[in-house]
Amino acid sequence: SEPVNPESLIDFPCHYTFKAVGVCGENFASEISAAVGCHAVISQDSILTRSSGKGNYQAISIIVHLETYQQLTAIYAEMKEVPGLKMLL
């Protein structure tokens, strides 16, 4: 079988949800939001944060409008640089 081109898996433009989990702290959510905001417009009502039961970790979901696959990959690359990041979904 032929290899799948990752760009063909999502139809652009689209709405896309970025999800990140990291160490709970005052800066984690704002740094993830800033990483996404460097490449896409974020509205405040599109951000959802939630802390773990013990309060050690924090999950953040951000819905944005993407125009291109390059925009998607740039956002993931930027998010990977955030201190305290444990997982990207």
C-alpha cells in the first residue's frame, strides 16, 4: 500500500481542538494559550481548563480555526516547547 500523506487526513480550513496536559502551575495554561495564539486567533470562550483530582496536573483544550496543515504543525511545535508539558493530544 502507498504511504498516507498526513496533510490529506484533515480538510482545511477547519476548526481544530488542541489538547495539552501538564504540571499544574500558574503559567502552564497561559503559556499553552500563547503558543497557540502565535499562529491562530483564540477567543476566550474557546479555552477550557481542568485540574486533576489531586491538583497536580492541568488539562487545557483550545478550539481554533486553522487554514493550513503548516499552521497545525507550527502550533504543535510551539506547544512542545512549553515547560511542564506532559502530553499533547
